[in-house]
Amino acid sequence: MAEAATKMPVKTEKTSVPSNENDWMPFDSLRREIDRLFEDFRPFGWPLPTRRSSFAMDIPRATDGWSMNPAFDFVEKNAVYEITAELPGIDEKNIEIKLSNHLLTIRGEKSESKEEKDKDYFLSERRFGSFQRSFRVPEGVDTDRIDANFSKGLLTLHLPKSAEARNAEKKIEVRAS
């Protein structure tokens, strides 16, 4: 005896998915083709504004990497206070240090211009920036002996303590109650 065939209900949906991906997005296809044509003509390797990748090089802006707010370290040692700052790319002639009314002011300016010429292009970049930081000089500093050294982009200032300031330290004993 033949078994009766059981028909299971099957839900079918009509979708309008085209057979070719490019058939339903004609402008995307055109855009990809134009981007592909311009890939070889990008100046200096800059990406096209329409194509962004996480590894793409950004077009440089005047503020990128030129934050002129260098960090200063202020350290107290036994006989001297020491101020250090990393100032890469700045020449010593562009650094100015002034002391007035126990206020030490450090100013600096950085400027750079770069020109690159080739038979197909000419690149000219100019960047500049300046900073100014002021510190209140602690009591007991011998202001006549303050000195500054600048070597390989590192500025170091020594503010020597006076003899009275070095000897003014007093140890206070802690007693249990």
C-alpha cells in the first residue's frame, strides 16, 4: 500500500533581489568605477574625500601635531628646583626666559616651512605656533644664580636654593598620645 504524501505548508515570499548587485545600485557602481579611475591620480597619496578607511592617511591640517602647549616638569631636589620641558623642533634663539617680581616666564616659538618639488607637483607647507608658561618662583631661591640649558630639544632650568632655604628645614617629631 502506498503511503499518502503529506503536504507541509510552506511559506514563500516574493523578493525583489536582483541577480546582480550592481543592477539595483547603479550610482554606487558608477561611484566605485570613478573612484577606481582616480586612485592613480591622488596627490601625495591623499585619499579621496569619498573613500575613508581606518588606515587612510588624513590630509594634514594646520593644528595637527602642532599643539604648542609643552608639558613642564617641576622637581624639588636638595639644593635646587629643576624645571624641564621637551621642546622638539624649537631653536634656542626662539626661546625667551624672563624673571620679574618672582614670576618666571618662558616663551617659545616654533616655525617650519617645507617645500617639495617634483616634475608632477609642487608642495609647500608652513606651520607655526608659540607658547608661554609662567611659574611663581618659590621663596628661598637665589635668583642671581638661575641658569638655563638647552640641548637636543630639552630645556632645563636650575633654580638654586639659597643657603637659608636649605638650612631652614626642620624635622618635627611625632609623639603618641
